[in-house]
Amino acid sequence: MLMGKFKHAVDPKNRLIIPSKIKDQLGPVITMIKDTDHCLCLYSKEEWEKYTAKLSALPKTQSKALTRYLYSNAIELQPDSQGRVLLPQDMLEYAGVIKNVITVGCGNYAEIWAEERWVEESLDEQPEDFAEMLKELGL
């Protein structure tokens, strides 16, 4: 289970150290995609296969555009011995990453956010902001 929030920076060569708690669970091959929230999502090989299996099960007429979008905006990363991955410039621009990032575990995947966007979106909500939602879900 991927969890936690980590603040760090992209180096001048566009390399990012994946926090060890996240990297260890994602494994040696990580799939990164552009998310619709303008962040980057990281999946282990197994979770990416589960994710895309659902898409493959749909009729091609329903999934063609989405399949094209997802696969054309996905890349495989292999962390080096120090846990760094090279982030392509187009991915950094899409997510608005200049230097500082927030990496968060989201259960079966992780997200990389530009720190500025994380703050703008107020993603550090207070627990009381979710009290009603949790109550409605019976949690």
C-alpha cells in the first residue's frame, strides 16, 4: 500500500529521487502517465497491467481515443542505484514542475505534484473538510 507525502526537488538534469518507501513498493519498472489533474501518476508493473486490462476489456469503439491518450502519454522508468528517475521535459511541463515536487502515495499508485500546484489546489485539506464525506461513506 503506497502512502505518505514527501517533499523533494528535481535536479538540474531533470532527475527525481523517488522516495524509498514508494520506490520499494513500485518495484524496478515504474510506469508514469500524465493524469487529468495535471499531476504525474506512478504505477508498478502489476498495477499498470491491472489498470490497462480494464481498458482492454472495453469495446474498441468506446476505448480507442482513451487508449491512444493513455499509451501515448505513458513511459516506463527504471530508477538508478540512487533511486533517481529521469523525467521527460514534456511531463514536467504538463505537471507544471519547475523544481519542488510533492510525491504522495495513493494506495495502489503514487502521484507527483508540482509543489505550487499542490498548494494552489489546497490538497493539504484539514481532516474536518472530509468529515461529512467519510460519514456518508460509512467510514
